[in-house]
Amino acid sequence: MVELGKKLFFDPRLSKSGFISCNSCHNLSMGGSDNLVSSVGHKWHQGPINSPTVLNSSMNLAQFWDGRAKDLKEQAGGPIGNPGEMSFTHDLAVAVLQSIPAYVEEFNKIFKVDKIDIDKVTTAISAFEETLVTPNARFDKWLKGDDKAITKEELAGYELFKSSGCTNCHNGPAVGGNSFQKMGVITPYTTKSAVLGRSAVTKDNADRFKFKVPTLRNVELTYPYFHDGGAATLSKAVEVMGQIQLGKKFTAEENASIVAFLKSLTGDQPKFGLPQLPPSSDTTPPPQPFGK
């Protein structure tokens, strides 16, 4: 099932244009994100929000910045049907897969069915995404007793990270991902983004500008930062977080030590060859033009 999910994750035929795959916005060679302020979807549509990393996403309490999907399986179907992202429909995406004999055979082998449906598609994709964990960060090795795994500067950054209150939100195995917090507790966060955060799901005005706390694992790879991509560098992100969340202005030395610590959270990246995608058949619907 994981191997099937990997093929689907990389298959652009799940999009209307035939050009966009899950990996387009969650690139596994780029920390599971796309390093853009906001992702580019169908017909060059610029999305309203930064693409969160897919790495270690199984550790999140919910998926998407506003938590509207309860798990990876529910999340996997979202971009396929989003007109600004892959811009397909679930029915049409399934029809494309159903027209490809090798996919039909593989779904039959795994699920014991002749007919593919979106539930099985998202089940397979989420099974693959659950494998995208990044162990063995240098900080992990230090936690396990290797005192030489991190430097004195990184250790100082970790101590400052704790004493400053960063761990109030960034905690747990993923160093985040397990709560929703308001962006701008001490000082309002000004942003050009019209995204309101958690309140779009709960309809509770008290949840305005609350977002899922992102994981800090592999954070040096997932720039730019925040839901609006408003911080281009890790140093800037630390500066802004200190000011608006903690009411603290870090010195240049303090900022550098925290950044050094955060870089120690980069773990082993998923290693696998690109999948050999099943060839289309003569009856596979052709992709629609990507457009301007």
C-alpha cells in the first residue's frame, strides 16, 4: 500500500492539467515543502497560504494550518478537488486511475476490489505519507546521550529556547504540531494574507488568527516561514516570534544561538528512488491544458 501511495503522491495525472502532483507543493527533496511564499496551482493560481511540510506530518494533531482535516487521509483528498490547486474532481481523478490497467491491478491486489474510489486513493497516499519521518537529528542523538552531537552554541540556543518560553508551543516529538495558537499574542501580527486561521473551521471569532503550531523538525529546509511566508530566513522568524509571541527582543548573539539549535533538528531525509508510474492506456482521458 505504501508503494502504491508513493506512486499516487508523485503522479500528476491526479490533477486537471496533468502537471501537478502532491510532490509539486510538498517536494521531498526540499524538506517536504516548496520554498515558495505560497504554492502555485492550476493556471498559475497563487495560493493564499504557505505550504506546510509533509515530513513528520503524521505527528500533527490535525492537518492544514487551520486544522480542517482530522488526519492525513482526509487531507489527501483536499488538494485534488481544490480549484486553486490540482483543480480536479474526485470522480474525474478516480476515472483517470480506473482507465490505467496497472493501477486497477494494483488496487485490486491491495484492496481486493475491481473499482477504484477516492477513499482507497487517499488511504494509500496517507499510508505513504506516514512513512515520511526524519529520525536521527543531531539533537535526537544528544538526547540519547551523545554529548558531542551538538555544539556549545547549539546547546546554549536550546537552553534559551526553553527559558524564553518557546517550548510552550513548540514541544513534543515533532517540536510543534500539537496545538493551535494565536499569531501575535503580545503584539498583533500584520500580514497581507486574508486567511483568518482556525476560525474558518470553528466559526468562533475567538479563533481568529489562530493557526496550527508548525513542527520545527527540518525547519532550516522549509523556508519561508509562517502561514503567510512572511519571514524569508530562520533568523527573521526567530526575531518576529520573540517580539510578537514572547514580547522579547533577542540580541544578535541570542538569535544566532537559537538558529543554531534549530538547525540541529534536521533529521535523515526520506531516501527512495522515484517511482515508475504506470503508463496511460489508449482510453486514459488526456490532461487539460494548464492555461495561462
